[in-house]
Amino acid sequence: MTILYKGYRIFAFSDTHGMHEKVTVPPDADILICAGDVESDSCDLTSFMSWYAAIPARLRLFTPGNHDLSFDLDAASARRCIPREVILLQDERFVFNGLVFYSVSARPWLFGPADIPDDVDILITHGAAKDCLDNGKGCQYIADTILRHRPKMHLFGHIHECGNQSLMVSGTAFHNVCLYQKLT
């Protein structure tokens, strides 16, 4: 999904499940954001990262999903698979030319309240917030975090059936950037 924000062309996606080479990335994208679920039985993290790092962009962010098992099995090894051209964003803030990004490790849910800064432009999670393009499977803790801190945008995936859809709620733009349905 391509999103125009503060003069940047952002291409955000998730849930490629090993089919990343089928993704058509716009050649004029400034910022790439992957909200997880890139691994599958036939695709490991290294393969995805080689592809992702080679795409021309000013910034590439990656937040793992629940199918990115490398981060569960051996987090240190998974981190070493991340090339210098890609920023791994997990439970932290990252600022790029005045844009504030924050990631919360909701893979796909949070297990308690999350606290994020109040100046976040783009919140990235793998899981959906409750009642926002979630097909009834979203996380109340994510919804509460967004309601409390009001990021301008929430990018997420995980809910395949609601992929490539957007919704505006209380000043936050919710974008389900899941590509799985389009790739299969």
C-alpha cells in the first residue's frame, strides 16, 4: 500500500509469507515499511532481507510478525541477519528527517498495556487494534495505546481478510498493509 505522508511516498506491506518476490514495490517509494510475517517453510529471514535491502529507498524499516520464527528461536542470530540497509524496529522509537516512527512488538497481540511517546507519526505493529480492520481478532491493548497516545497513523497486518484497507478513527489513520490475499 502506498501512502503519501508529509511529502514522502511510503510503501508499507506485511504478510508476504515467503512470496516477497511477487511484491511490486513502486520505484519512487522513499520509505519502505514491512510489518512482518515474511518467513515461511520455504523462505528464511536471510532470503527476505537480501531482497528487501536491495530495493532502492531512502529508508527501510522492519518489524517482525508472529510467523517470523527466527526471532523466537534465536533472537541474536535473527538480529545478525538484518543488513545495515534495514532498520529493525522493535519496541523503540526511530526518527528520520523529522518523522517519528515507533514499533510495539504485537506478534500479533500485546499481553499488557504499552506506553509510546505522544509525538509518534507512524506506529508499526504486526497485529491489529481491536475494532479497526481486524475481522474481530484485534488487540484491545493496541487500541487503548492508540486512543491514549494518538499516533497519526497505525500500520499493521496479520488479518489477511482485511488487507489493503484503510480507516480513519479519532484522528488516527489505520492501514492494514497485509498483501497475502493479493499474492496467493
